[in-house]
Amino acid sequence: MATFLDLTNRALRRLNEVELSSSDFNSARGIQASAKDAINSAILDLNRQQFEWPQNAAEETASLVVGQTEYSNPAALKSMEWNSFQIVGEGTYSDTSSSLTFIDRDIWYAQYRNKDDDNATSGIGVPKYVFPSHGTGFGVSPAPDKTYRIQFRYFLSPSELVNHGDQITGNIVYPDAFTPVVVDGAMYHLYMLKDNPESAQLAQVNFRQGIGDLKSQYINKFSSVRDTRVAFGGGSRVVQVAGNF
């Protein structure tokens, strides 16, 4: 993936503006500074359109606290994979791994919260359920009676680019295929700044088309599809077709 400097200069070249160097990058002013802002805005737009890019995939392993049911999310978390939560078997407090079942927070309030709160000192046992906490976090129930290890997966938000050598990085560096799409997104913001709505509209169309192409390449892949339409007279009809779609 191109560096922040490379991305910014690609946008500046399209505007026929003076490019930046690594030595004057941090002190950029005027249109050069706007180009830097536009690149970061395009990256934000890209991840608003679709934040579950494979390179944003991350995994967390943490230790539960005895009696504590609610925990904070990782700082950069964007989207949680609730079905991925598991107690990790390590031969200390749990001999085997076990998956946690997702429940709604209201179910925890109604059925489990009082018992968990009443045992907040010593806990109850091995957690079986996971739920969205009040605010930005997650909860487990029953309240853990030991410091079990928990593991889960999520998608994170890339950090804003700051220095000239920075690259768009989620859990790994974004592939080169994202470079022209990010630049198209930046051009939309720059053309709007220059009060050129026609060029801005064209850049936005290119940006959205580029995102669609990236989705087809990196996200919209299925090993099979199932037709679950109801056949009124003979039950449900299920058809499975192999291939990528």
C-alpha cells in the first residue's frame, strides 16, 4: 500500500498542484494540507461504506476477573463478531474450550443479572453466555468464579494517517488495490473544496464503483448459495449451488 505521502501526492498531481516531500510534509499549508485531510476523509468514507474488510479483522484474548460480568471493548473496535466468543481451554481453569452463546442484554437483565450481582465477589462458574454491555463493551454470564481466558474476534477501525511514511493499516497493511479508490475518494473532497461540483460528482461515482469492485474481490465471496423459498404445496425447497459469487 502506498504511504501517506504517496497518496497525498497522487491527489495533488490530479489537481496539477505542487507535490510534497518528506521534509515539508508535516508543515504543509493550503491545498497541500487540504489534500492530506482529503486522504484521511476518503479512508474514513471507505470504512463507513464497508468496515468488515479482511485487513480490519482482529482477535483478542483476555483474562476474566472473578465475579466481574461486564468488560470494555478493544479501543479500535468497529464491529463485534458475537458468535466468536469462547472460553479458551488451557488446562488451568478450563480443560477444554467452550463457545459462549449470544443473548440480548434485556435477557440478561431479566434472567441472570440479579444472580450475577449477588455473586460479584466469588462468582458462580464457567461463563456460558455473552451479551452487549450497557455502553461500549460486552458482558459474560454466569459471573466467572476463576480467571478464565476468553477469546473473541472483531473488526477494527484503521488509525488516522499522520506521518509521511504511514500506511493504511488495520490488522495488516491494506492491499495496493485500495490505493486508486482512496485517491478517488480524496478527489471528491478536494473538488468540493474548489467549488467544482461536476468533477466532484464524477470522483464520487468512481469512488463508489471502486468500493463495489473491492467488495466483490475481498468480501462478497460465498462457497454456496441456498434457495429457501417456500413451495406452497410441498414444504420448503432447498437448492445448494457451489462456486464463488
